[in-house]
Amino acid sequence: MKHIPFLLIALLLTGCTTRTVSEPITVKYGGADADAQMEFWHALYESKLTSYDEAFHGLLLFIDANNVPTEYEAKVQALKSRGLLPDSFDRPANAAAERGDLAVIVINLVKPKRGLFASVLPQSPRYATRELQYVGLYPPGSPWQSFTGGQFVSIVGRLEDYARTNPTDLPAKTLPDGEQPREEDAQPAAKPANDSDAKPVAMAK
């Protein structure tokens, strides 16, 4: 039996290490007031890595900005209770959020009309990621990759655009600025040229 070199084992173990965010932005800007929300988006846009706590905070702000829990466990429960996050999810707050896990939330939220695999396997990070790339809500990448803050902020910006161009696909409570669904507004979402083209409305104020 051949022995695996110690250096190779060390490299394999290092590769399996989960990246973490030392102090999520939500610690400082996790409040519900408008100023805290704006500071959250601006600070996250400049960060090099997005944690689960930050990503869930941002998605819940998109869903219902007036009802976002401050504690991470409550955010997880809020997403699970809406059927957006699998009951088996148990990742820590400061771990780098994987694209696939976030894709499952988004695909369950927007439910694109196209995409057989995503409709049959809505809890699959792989197929959810593939479908979001297909409809232009996700940039190319693996479901196991993480997002920089700027990349994640652009995803939320794309979601806001999608909510306006496909209003009947989302629950009314997720529509920005209290807008109501209008059948005549439904049309394919335009894909931004790059990540910087889409930002949440809150950042533009």
C-alpha cells in the first residue's frame, strides 16, 4: 500500500477549511432603521467575503425590510418558515455563504417559469445555481463558491429588477416600494452587463 505524502494530506486538509468572516457587518449595521440599512449595504459592498448572517440579512431586507430579525438563528427560522430554506440547513453565522445555498433561497422565492430541474429539485444547490445563471440572476460560477460583498449586493439589485419586470412571479410583500403586481408588466428580466450594473435601491438613495 502506497503512503500518501504528509504534505499532500496537509494540503487536502487546508482545502477543506471553511472560510469565515471575523465580524459580520450585521454586528454594527443590523438595525431595522433606514440609516442602518443603507450603511449595511454600503459596508457589505466593500467587503471581500459575504457570510451567511450577512446574506440572510440582505435577503430578508429584500423580502420584508420592516420585519428582519437581529439574531442569526431567528433569520434562519424566518427563511425556513417561508419555505425558502431547507429544514436541514445548519451552517454557522460567520461562515462564508456558498452560492448554492443562497441559490436555493432565491429559486424558491422567485420560482422562474423556465427550468425543469429547478422546479423538480428546488432544494438542489447545483440545479438552483444553474437555473439562476440561466435567467440572468446569477453570474457564472460553482455552487460551492462564495460571493464577495459587491457580488452579493449586485444579486439583490438584480432581484429588485426581476421583481419589477416579473411582478407576478413573487409574493406581493416582496415587491419594492409597495408596488402591486400588474400582469402587463411581466416580461423577461434584462441581464446586467456586469455585477456593478445592479445594486439595491437603498444604495442609490
